[in-house]
Amino acid sequence: MEKHRRTIRRFIGSRRAISTLLANVLVVTMVVALGTMLFIWTTGVMGAYQGGAGLWFSTRSEVMKERLAIEEVWFTNVVGQDHKNITIYIRNVGANQIKISAVYVNSTQIWTGTKTLEVGQVDKISLALTTSWGRGCVTYISVATLRGNVVKGYWQAPF
């Protein structure tokens, strides 16, 4: 029995046994703390990503409902002046209101502003060009909306 008591006292009095135990406790505590911090960081990053993705998808769905069509393009001369006009008739054929922001002729921005078209509405934009177009020449016209949709095409001036 005395031998057993000496072994217990030696174990309790030994610094190596306690330092090993404390080292294990410290390592486990650090692993749990780092794992918790990693979990919190990952949850925050994923939440921010999901919020941004939701906004992007809702914006894209609004853009998909926006449709416009260029119905007619008229080329006219202004009598007594050195410039010519192009009149573009645009129809809103989508499910949302459209705000036209720019018109390009031969890839040059000619008109900027905001023109609102309700669903089913037709409106015109008249452009006064300082560069002349010849009879039968082909003109590239594109119309852009505030949401980023662009409708474009080629039209030929009358002979």
C-alpha cells in the first residue's frame, strides 16, 4: 500500500504530466477557437455573396421584361439648311416601362437624354445630322435604354 501511495505522490508531483495535460487542453482550445472564427467568417462571406446574387438576379429579371422595337426610320432633307434629319419610331413591346437614354448613328452617339415609353406606346426621336447621308446609303442605328438593353439594325436611305 505504501508503494502505491508513493506512486500517486510522484505522479501528482511530476511537472511533466501536468505540462502535457495543459498542452493538450491549450491545443484543443485553440482549434475550437479557430474553427469558430472560420465558421463565422464563412457564414458572413456566403451571406454577402447570396445578397449580391439576389440583387443581380432581380435586376436581370427586370431587364428581361424590357423590350423595344424600332418600327420605322425616316430620312428627310431640311430645305434651306445643310443638314439632314433622321426620325426613328420606337415601340415598347415589353412588359415594363422603358427609358431610352441614347441613340447612336453609325456607332456615334447622336442623342442623349431620357425618353419614357409606357407599355405598347410608340414615340419618335428626331435627329439632326451634321454629316450628310447619300441616297441609298446604309445607316447603322442603335437605341439604348437605361437598364442596358440595346436594339440595333441597318436602314437604307431612299434613292
